[in-house]
Amino acid sequence: MSSQTVQNKTPVTEGADTGSRCVLTINSGSSSIKFALFPFDSPRTRLLSGKIERIGLPGPVITIKDGAKTSDKLPLAAPNHRAAGEFLIGWLGQNFGFSGLLGIGHRVVHGGVEFTRSQRITPQMVEELRRLSPYDPEHLPSSIQLMELFEERHPHLPQVACFDTAFHREMPRVARLLPIPRRLDAKGIQRFGFHGLSYAFLMEELERLAGPQAAQGRVVLAHLGNGASLAAVRSGKGIDTSMGFTPAAGVPMSTRSGDLDPGLVWYLARTEQMTAEQFHEMVHHQSGLLGVSEISPDMRDLLAREAEDVRAAEAVALFCYQVKKWIGAFAAALGGLDTLVFAGGIGENAPEIRARICEGLDFLGLHLDQNKNQSNAPVISSDASQATARVIRTDEEVMIAKAVCSLLAPELNAVPK
């Protein structure tokens, strides 16, 4: 998508202040910023949400939906995340004000070994995140830009960092180890895993929808979107995940390669004179669905073209095959499968992809119901299926809002719902 959309669950008045106590969530991607407002007393209720896209690219625009009113394609100069953040602060201040805002929560993709839970942002944390930036140069620098910007503009507002890696920090050591010299492990080079905020939300939703027994069972979570990963969860705790030291590992994604033979680095350096920087660019921005298809990183485009273009067909087939392999591997690690959850843009909205992934998983006791799957029903497995397959719409921003409210509650002598 080339535009940014803001959607309101409840009507607001132009120029109105948030009035009641709210928290703001910031979910920064490599070229986007998702944002949302939540009431402090009910952090699962979204008051407003939006997304600035194409940051750093030509033609970023913003489309604002305010109740029944719509403003389309307002120009937005956003050469970087700081400029986009300045625009967002100005827009929020003009339309809602900041007097009712109690705090800001940031999704931080990588917390290294140091940060294992959500916590208040301090100057010391920002410096440590700056040191960690080589772990994730696609995301951490932009997150730091936004933290510092909000501190400059609204220093009275507490800010909270919510780490995507935190969900996976209780994985068994054998799942975190990389088979490289031990001295590098001592420097924090290990498997971390990502999409943790999504996985935490999915596990809460699974318990709410299916009960504690399902959430304590053998669960595979498949977050399939622009970035794609899977996690194995047993007794409510993550025991393994497909992404590793960086979010480029695991299954093929829209433009990320997923797992590769490390021998490629030396081979391409010799035969293509490829530098480390060029290899990084290839792995993150030129590979995955885009690289294999040479058409598009968007699964919808590839499904529309696969009947007439073998490149599109092969990209789709590779994605489904690799996801299926990870499900099988995690079922082995779990000792079986009780629940498979699909989430993310592809997982939630592409029945054909879900069907292809699940085809041949009968040996795990998993059977899809074609009609339920086609209609994106909450449960898409058949009544006779031993394992349950579900579609759950994930919500990372809710988890960020809940973390902010939980951390601020003692100071405000209130307990959010």
C-alpha cells in the first residue's frame, strides 16, 4: 500500500482533546510507523489507530478517517522516522491534544540478552539500545529516533519499551544456542526470536477463546505476514521459534530470505564480489517472495499470477513448503500438536495458503474444513480433527498498551482492566 490510513473505532471531534486518560502506542517498522490510542482504564479498547507508510521513499501520504469525515492524500514529508514522528506529534496535538495522555509505549524489536521484560525507558536504556543497534540495524535506530523525539517534545510523558524478544527468553538453552565458537555465545550471539508481542497476544486470546487447557497444551503459532515466523509453545511457554539472531532467519518472507546456507557469503564474495553490506541488502530487501518471483513481495499479487507465471507459483509453493516443514519440526519438539494458530496478514486472510500449508499434516491429526477455512472462520479444522486449527487476528498494539498501563498503574493508584 502506498498510503497511510487512520481508522477510528469511535467518532472524535476535530481539534478535540483526548480528555480522559489515554496511552499512545508506537509500533515502528523499517519504513513505517503504526500508532494507536487506548483508554488507560480499558487498554483493549482502541480509540484511534493509524499507520504512516513509505518512510524514506518517494510519495508518503496520510489518509485520515475521523468519524464520518475523510481527508485523503495529505502530503507528508518523511525522509526518515524522526520526520514522520514530528508530523505525527503535530497531528495528534492539533486533533487530540496531549493533556490526557499518560504515557507512550514503543515496540522494540530487539532487546538482546539485557532486556527480558517491558520497562520504563531511561537514558541508560537508550544508550544500551544504541550499542545493540548492529543486532538489528533495520529497526533499532528508528525506534531510538522516536524515543528521543518524544522525550524532546514531551519530556513529562513516561515512555515504555516493549521488547519483541522477551516472549522467547525462557526458551530452553538448547533452542537458544548457535553452533558457533562458544566465545561468541558469551558475547550475546545466540537465537533470540521475534514477533513476541504478537505471540503473547495470541496466547492470551487462545486462553480466552478456548480455555486454559488449550493454552497449556502443545501449540504452534504461525505469524505469517510481511515478516513471517512460527513459535512452539508448551505449558504456556515458548520452547522454540523459527527466527534466530535476527528477524531474517526462518521461513521465506516478503523480501527476507529466511534460512540460508552460510557458505553463500563466501561464495558470493568470490564469484560476485559481493560485500557484506550488499549481502545484508540482498537478504533483507531483495529475497523471499520478491526474490524468487521477481514480481512482487505481496502474496496477493503472487496468487493472482501463479496460474500464468511459474516464478509466482514457485514463490508461493516455497513459502507454503517451508512453513509446513517448521510446523512438522515443532510438532516433533512438542511431542505432538494440539492447536495450530494462524495470524498475520497472510495467516488471517489467505485461505488458499492455509490449506496448502495444512495439506499432508493428517499424520498430526490435523484436518481442515474447507468451508470454514474459506470463510476465515475462527476455527477452521473439521469436527473430526484431533488437532484444532484456528485463525486469530493478532494485535501487538494491545499488548503494548497493556504493558504501559500495568507499569503506570502503581503511580496512578489505579488498576487498568
